[in-house]
Amino acid sequence: MSLKTLSKSLDLLDCFTTDRPAWGVRELAKELDMHHTVVHRILATFEAHGVLIQNKETLKYHLGLKVLEYSKVVTEQLNIQQYVRPLLKEIADATDESVYLTMLEGKEGVSVSLMLSSQEVKHIIPIGSRSPLYAGASHKVMMAFLSDELQEEIIQEGLQSVTSQTITDPDHLREQLQKIRSQGWCVSLGELTEDVIGIAIPIIDLQGKVMASVTVAGPKYRFTEEKIEHNLNALLVQLPYLKQSFNIISHIW
């Protein structure tokens, strides 16, 4: 397999998201501007290795169980369960809201661990879901600590609405990023999920690079000013331990 074909194959896999989990051959060919015979050959290869599965009725492809195996390997490599989840539980117990860990990957944030609220109405972000860095507290709090050059690159690529509250004005976003970087935390309302408030803090490594974020999130009707302050304090109390855990993880990984 040539490097070009490998690159196209990875681009094809990137098309399978929570928003678009199933694709037909010609749909993918159009999306990627590739010939349908090439797409069919790549899909057949992935299917043979369990990475993709074809629905025999719709003839569309979706991710296979092999991806879950890869996910398990990555999780174990990062030692998230051992080092971070107890801290997420501490925050969830203190706030009685859902708490999730988002990791920076390129120009996106990836949800990698979740501790659910015990309340009947709770916020849930599926593990493995990806979102742009300019939408929502969990992502903007990471974007704020990227270099100015990378921030501008993301902005120039275009700010698309995820919800009606997503910030799509470049100047407004720049102002927010400066404020977030200055104060060290971020609060957002409805930018990633309608009527949900997120409160997030960044996790910075020893070299000063942002690695991840931890977010408390829930329905806005439960988040009074006092509750927002309480939840932020619950995050900040655990921040030194979260940083320590990630420094351990980074050395192991």
C-alpha cells in the first residue's frame, strides 16, 4: 500500500462520526472526491479486518468491533481509569453533576472519560465523540492555551455553528480566548449542547502545553451563580492532582 493510499484510507475512516456513523460507497466517494472503485476497495479491506461492518440491508458501512479493541488499548495506555477516574468521581460527588475528561487531538477535542451525575436529568457526551475547539467550555479552555498561530489557523478555517449559541464571530472568539487564558477557566452556555452549561479547566503539562480539560456540565436550570462558583471551586481543588496524574501518564505513555 502506498503512502497516498494509506492517507486516503485514514481520511475515509475520519468520516465515520457520531453525527454521520454510516456511509455508502458512492456517498464516501463524493465526500472525499475519490473514485468509487477505490473507495470500495478500501472499505472491503477494512471490513475484512473488522474495522468496518457492512449492513446487508442498507449496504452502508459503519465502524466495527475492532475499533472498540483499539479504544481499550489506548485507554489502558493512558492509564486513565487508574489515575484520573477517581479524581473525576471526587468532582462528580462534590458537584452532583456529570464530569468528563476531554483530550486535545490536533484541532479537535475528544471525549475520553465520563463520570455521570446521579441526578435523573443529566448531561451525557458519548466517549470518543469529537468537537471543534471553538465550541463549548471543554474545548475553548484548551484552545485558549494553544499558540496564537494555531488559534488563528483554526479561526481562519472557519467557525461553524454547532448550536444557536456557538460563537462564530472571530473577534468575539479572540476576546473570549484571551479572557479564558487570563483567568484559567471557562464557562459556556449552550455552545455545544443546547441549554447545557459547562465549566472547564485546562490541564497543562510540565512544558506548558495543554493536554486536556476537565468539565462539569449539566442543565442550565440547575446552575445558579452560587452553583457555578461551587462547581468551579470543586474543579480547582482537584486541579493539582489532575496535573500530577497527567504527568505520570505522560511519562508512562
